[in-house]
Amino acid sequence: MAEQNSAKDLSNLSRFIGCRVVRGPDWKWTKQDGGEGHVGTIRSFESSEEVVVVWDNGTGANYRCSVEFDIRILEPSPCGFFHESVKCHECGQDPLYGIRWVCADCLANDNRNINLCSRCYHDDKHQTKHRFFRILTHLSEKVLVEPRKKSKKLSFKGIYPGAKVVRGIDWSWDDQDNSGSSCKGKVIQVKDWNSKSPLSGVFVNWESGNKNLYRLGFEGMSDLKCVSDAKGGYYYRDHLPVLGDKDYRKCKKNINDVRSDAVSEEDRKKKLKIFKNSPVQNVSKSITSSNSSIIDEAKIFKVNDRVNIDLDFEVVQSLQIGHGGWCEAMFECLGNTGVITNIDSDNDFEVTYSSGNKWTLNPAVLSLAQESSSENKNMNNLDERSSNLPKCSIQSSNLIDLFSNNLTKYQDSIFRVEDLVEISSDMELVKKLQYGHGEWAEAMLPTLGQIGKIVKIYDDNDLKIEVCGTTWTFNPLVVGKVDQTKNKKFIITKELSEELVKAAANGEMEKCEYILGMTGANVNSFFAGHSALHAASQNGHLEVIKLLIGSNVDVEAEDKDGDRAIHHAAFGNEPKVIEILFSMEGKELKSSLELNSRNKKMQTALHIAVNKAHVEVVKILLNYGAHPSLQDVDGDTPLHDAITKKNDEIIQLLLEANADISVCNKHGFNAIHHAALRGNVSSMKCLLDKIISLEKHWLIDEKKEDGFSALHLACLNSYQEVVELMLNYSRFLNINIQNNSLQTPLHFAIERLNYEIAKSLILNKISKCDLNAKDKDGDTPLHSLLKNYTISLLKNFKDLRQKNDGSSFEKGPNRAENVSEPGEKMNKAEFHKIALMLIENGASISIKNKKNQTPLDLCNDPEFGKILAIHNSETIKLHSAQQNLKIDFDECPICCDKRQEVLFKPCNHLNACKECSSRLKKCLICKEAILDRIQLEKCVICGEHVSNVLMEPCGHIQTCESCSKPLQKCTKCRMPVEKQINIVSSKMESTNGKNLDGNCLNLKKLQQQLQDIKEQTMCPVCMDKQKNMVFLCGHGTCQLCGDQMNECPICRKLIQKKILIY
């Protein structure tokens, strides 16, 4: 058939270069791709049976795509495959790119043509109970697949949005990332490289700030590789097409569609049935009718025979049907001599011509070419020389005897490239037979008796064989063919080190044992930078590891990256390997195994396990005593990495193992700083609870070198949930803490225009926020707000299109990604709301900065400034009214001489001194009967103030308000304090709440009446002076305005007389 023509196959398969792929049904290469579901890109085809794939993790290797299939096609869109005039029923993609899925049930039952693209199909659009046809290209046949509801669904991962990437194998963009090959970038979006190659590029945002589009699939190129992959979606594994399967290797010019009317189908079958059960023979006469005898002279064909086509074109075209077909390019076969290079399983011949093209031909159309006399003479000389050679111990005494009338026996005996052969162990015999066939060298001695692989067959039939890591030319008479189906695992064709490492990686226990028993085998040998123990540890082959340890392997051997066996076990998520490394008998092994060993990046196995989120490996490493706080080359501890990965389970494990929260990385961030920077709420709670339990409260306010605390970082990056969580621990943190620029967290909340965070800080009940704190320039938060307001106004006036630029702050290590800058959007309402909230809660508009400017001086909006000034005056009056209504609660209200010092029970009110309390039967506040009296003593901590804070649930009163804040346990009974009640505050609320509210209402009513009086007495023209001139119409103005008027400004009547009043 046409697919068996390797040249055509290779041409057809080349159309799939750039496809995004996953592992296939015959995969046996462990975690070479990164694990099931990891995606790669087809880079090229070595042959029609071998494809080169570059995985997104950077690994590139060749895989099988014939007989056995290692690869499935996930997304062929980068190759430009599309279905013209077909539209996706769900997302509307038109034309539909990639694989087309057609609902078979709807087509059969309702005659509805429901088409889905791959994304919609794998996202469970339409009915999952329906069966679908899969159509790879517009020329492919329909393939019916099972309903998705019954099929296995997996997620695919790789270079997708959210993945971290570095330069890849095809990088050709110089220093576009600005930091060399170690710079990381974040994938933002999968995009089209061009209109003809959809989904063949990714948009990357580099750490340096640069953004650009890079190739991922376009013409098979991979500009990037991922260091941290991301999920790209889901796919039904068994529904994907298999690369290389015959259903997917059809090219646009399908030569099987060529049909000839020269010979009827019935006649063709009669003419060809003679070849079905008989040896292939040469036909020297043309077929002219169905009854003609087609066999004239019979001669067996064999590989390397020179052949011609002597039949008429119409006959050849007819005979080619079912034997490779016919196309126009095959006209070179007519009149030219070719060489048979292969015989396939259908007894069709692969013939190579001088142009280099190979064609699959029916043997019935071939005839042997006439050989020249010189060629006959050379062959006779070869036969004569071969007959005079002594017989080899292998059954190969005469090459001529290999060719018999039975084609099957011939094919079993002939040597081909890639065949495995065993070299004779008889040194004397080999020396004799090598004469004139590559000769003998002493360096060939180790190859005797070994198994090698044929890499080339010369014209004189000598063989170039790869054996023991070297390549030699051998006489075919000194080698014998090896049955590859038997003892295949013991066939050693390369260096022992390479074979050992590969066998260990594949878990081939018996082969490893066989190799280790060979002369010259070294258990600690390396291949491709890794030892056998490294390969077995990463892939979890326990029996192989036990064998290697029993062979005295060096468990501390380092690979090219400095990783040891324990690092590889952590990387491969193999906790049982670590158990074996620590549980094998023998004290020497245990003492030599370094649990905290580091690689070239200074990472321990615990670092790697945390980064890969391998929880079980983390547990077992910590159980065996791994240090939880060692730093890598960037200064990060495993705790830093766990916070970055947002893995609360691992964070809890590390904290239980006493990980040091105070250790800082190279950027000066300790663990709590790092959690605030990342906005990780759950991680922050774990850290805060641990800090409180350790009674290391100072860690919460720990500053970096630039003075930033965790609260600063959370406010700077607008992480509201983190700020609110930290404010719940206000007893242990300083809400007004300042950095090196004397900025408080409120400065940053205002600067970021975050109303909710500012409100949480201002209205915090446990600690009072200082609204008038000054930074190094003397600016209060209100200064900062109005300064940003003015900048935003100016930017809008200058150019509305540039409103997202200009006022942004330079990003530094304290800034997280994707955090908006102040002024990016001009939102007047937010500015107004925050400013009024600041003033209502006591922010001053009269404070001056170092430039002698008040906040209003920085506001260029007159209307906004007037609003703030009015609001400020009203707030001041209200505060003064409240201040006047306050009562001195320290003074006894009965005698007015002594302090209040007796607490009444059960109401818990404090409103009398010791002497006066004895005369009271009811509480002056709540009128409840007094059952008990408790005299309050001085504060047990400071000894200055009266104890006025009630501890619950124990009910003791031992401290004053200022000393009680940091207490977690009662100073008397040591019970945990759940709640603290300020007796004076509660009393004030009870006694004065209603009166205070009433007085405020009265004050406002009086203010309104005053305003009405002002309006009646003020000049309606200038609104500045009082009325002192009236007109006969009854209206009036001030004298200054009235002297200039002839008409009344109110009723517009002519002024007849002006009367001054006093």
C-alpha cells in the first residue's frame, strides 16, 4: 500500500511538524516527558518510523511512530490544519482549526451536523453521552470514538498561561529577556504566531519587564522551556489520534485513489492471484489478456538486485493497484534501472532509483537488469574467495547458500541495517577472515563474543558494526544474526555505562544484574551526566536500587548539576526510595548518606520536594531529620518556597518541624514578609498563629533593611484580606509602624487609593491609627492623597489617552506582580470618599509639611477644597461639642472628692468611691440591685493607674487599659483571656450614649437655625456684609451694594427710595 512507501510516509508525516503532542499508547520511557499529560512539540522526523519531539520541560528525544506508537496528537493547529466552511457549534470558530469532532448520534437521529473544535470537545460541550466522529484533516476518514461520559479524562500541562519559562532550544532573540539564559518569564497567553499557524506562539512577560511573543510549535520551533509548568486544560486520552497510525498518514495526493480502466477488476485478480501463494517471480512478457500465460522465466528476486520495468504503462498502472499505487512522479521508473533495497511483509519491493526516490512496486512488473561482464567477473571472484575461506563457528560458511528458492528463509538470513549480530569469539578465525575486510587490530579484542548493531552495509557486503561503544568493519562471515525476540534485555551494543544507566532508568533489574556481572562494569559509572543510582532513584525502581546498593554504589555521587540520589528521589516523588536509602542494612551506608546535601543551586532534597509539592516526600524527609531552614543560592528556605507555591499543608509540616520564620532571603524577606508580598492569606494565618504560640511577637513587626514591615507590604500591594487578618492581631503589632522614609501603612493604603484597607486601618478598635503621622517630607496621609489627586487631574487635562502612564511608581522588590499603580484610573469619587473619611476621623487640614504646605495647598480643585474645608469645620464643632459633654468618670459623682474605686456586682459598673458605695443599694447607672462590692486596686503592672479592665471568662480586674493590651493570660489565675472589657468605656456608653446623641441633634438644630438667621440678615448680593439698607418693596442689601443699584436684586422693581437702618 501507499503508506508503506517510506518516502511518501516521510513526506506525509512532515506535515505534522509543529503539532502539540502527548505520550502515546506504547509509551515506555518513564518520566522523560515530565509525566503523563505533559505536552511537547514535534520538531522533525528522522525517518518514516521515528519522530523527534521536544517536550515543554526542555527534553528532546526521538520516538517511535511505526509498528509501536509513542505519541498522540493533542493539537495540530500550529501546522495550519483547518476545515474550510466548517464552524464550531459552541464557540463559533470559523474556519475550524485542528481536529474536527462531529456528533455521530445527532447526525444519525436528527440529521443535524454538530461540529466541535478540540477545546469545546474536551471541555464537555454538547452531550457527553453522544458518540462523535474524529476528523483529523479535511482529507481524513471519519473515526468513531466512544462517548466521553465513559472515557478517561486527563489534564494536560506545559507552557500555558501561568507557567514560568526560560530560554529554550531554538532561542534566537539575543538578550531580549535582558538577563541571559537564567532570567525567568511568565506566560500570559497562547497566541497565533501568524494567521496561517494558529496557537503556535506564547506571549511572555519577563522578570526584567520586557514582553514579547515567542514560537511554540511554529515550524517545529521551541523558543522556550518551562521551569514551572501550568495546566492548559483537559483531554480525553483515548480519543486522540495516534501519530504514525495508517489512518493519519494520508497525504493530499492519495495515490490509492488512482484507478485505471485499462484492465477490469476481475481480470486483475486473475492475473495477480498466482503471486499470492507462490514465490515472487520475474515476468518477462507483457500481459495482453486474462488467459495469457504470465510466467516465462522464473528467477528469485533479492535485495541489491538491479531491476527494470519492461511492461507497458497501462499494464504497470493496473498492476500497481493495491501494491503502492501509481502517481505521475513514478514515470522515472519506466526506462530506468533501480536497485531493490527492501522487501516488505506483503512481498512488495522497495526500489531505489538514481534520483534518490524510493518506490513500492509490485514484483510482477519487474525484471532483472542485464549485468555487465565486469560485474559478473567481480561476483565470481567474490564467490571464489568466499569458498576458499575456512568455515566459521557460526553457521555462515558460504553467503551463496543463504539464497534459496524460499523467499522467507532468505529474508531470515540476510543482514540489514539495525540488525543485532553476535561476533565470533574465535580470535584466530576472526583474524583470518578479516583479511581484506577491514583487517584486524588488537583494539578489536574486547568485541569478540559481544553483540553489536549493524549501522552500515558496504557495497562489498562488509558490515560496519557498533559494538562496545566503538565502531569496526567486519567480514559478514565472522558474525551471526541474533534473535531479537529472545534475551533482548541482555543485548549490549553500547558502552556498559550507557547500558547500565538506561537499564536502571527503565527498571530492568535482570539486565542491570547481568551488566554488573560483566568484566569492566562499574556501578558508579556515568552516562549523560547521571549514574545508574540517580536514574533508578528518580523513577522509583526499588529492586534496582537495592541491587546497586548491594554492589557498593556511591550513594553520595553527584551528577552534572550537583544532585545526588536523594535529590533525584525527591524530584521524582519517590518517598519509598528515600526509605530504602535510610533503611538498608549496614551502618556505613547510613553514616555516609547526607540528608541535607546540596546541589549546585544550594538546594537540599527538601527544597526540591517543596517546589514540586510532593507532600509525602516532605513528610519523610522531615521525619528523618532534614533541616527545615537551610537556604538555597537565592537565600530562600523551604518555607519561602512553600509560601510561593501556596501549599498550606507543607507550610504546616515545616512549622511543626520548627522552621525558622526569621530567616531572610537575599532580598531581605523573612517568611512573614514573603507571605505578605505574595498576598497569601492562609499562609499568613499559619505564620501568625505559630508566632503567637512561640511568644515571639516582635517577629510580626520585624522590618526589612528598608524599614518595610509585613503590614507595609500588604498595604503597598493592596492585599485587603491579608491586612484585615493582621489587624485581628493588633494587640501584637504596631499599626503606626514607620519605614525608613517614615511612611506608615496608612500612607501606602492612601497612596494606592484603597478605601477598604484605609477604612480597616482607621476604624481599628484595638489600636488607634495615627491619621496625622508625617513621612520624611512632612506629608501626612491627607497630603499624599491630595497630591495624587492633583497629579491625576493634570494628567487627564493633558492627555486622556495617557491616563494609565506617568504617575506610576518604580517597581521594586517590595512590589508584587499585577498590582495597579495610583492614578491609573481617575476616580474622583474614591478620592472624595477617602478624604472625607480621613477628616471625619480627625485628620487635620492645617498641618504643614516641610515645604510649608497644608493639604489644601496641594489641591488644585477649588470645589473639592471648599467641600473639605466645610466638612472640617463641622467635624471640629462636633468634636468640641462631644468634648464638652464628657464627664470626668474618675471622680465620684456623689461626694465629688474621691476617685471611683468600687465595682458593683452583678452589673459590673464602677460609679462610686469606697465610702459612698456603702450607702448605695442600687447602681446609679442601671438601677440594678447591688449584690456585691469589689474594691479596685492599683494596676499590678504599672502601679500608677487604677485597674479598670475586666478579664473574661475569669472575671478578674488586675490591670489598667494600657497594660492589659498585650496580655493573653490573666495575671492572677493564668487562664487564657478571651475578651477584655474596659469598665470605664462601657459605663460611659451606658450613661452618656442617649444624652450624647440627643445633644448632637440639638446642636445640629441650633446650627441650622443660626444658618437661617444669617441668610435673613446677610446681603443677598455680596453674601459678606449684613443688610443695612432697605427699599420700599421690602427687600434690602448692604449700603455698598445698594448705592450701585437702580433695581431691586430680588423682585426687579425700580428703587424709588433707599432707607438706611441701624
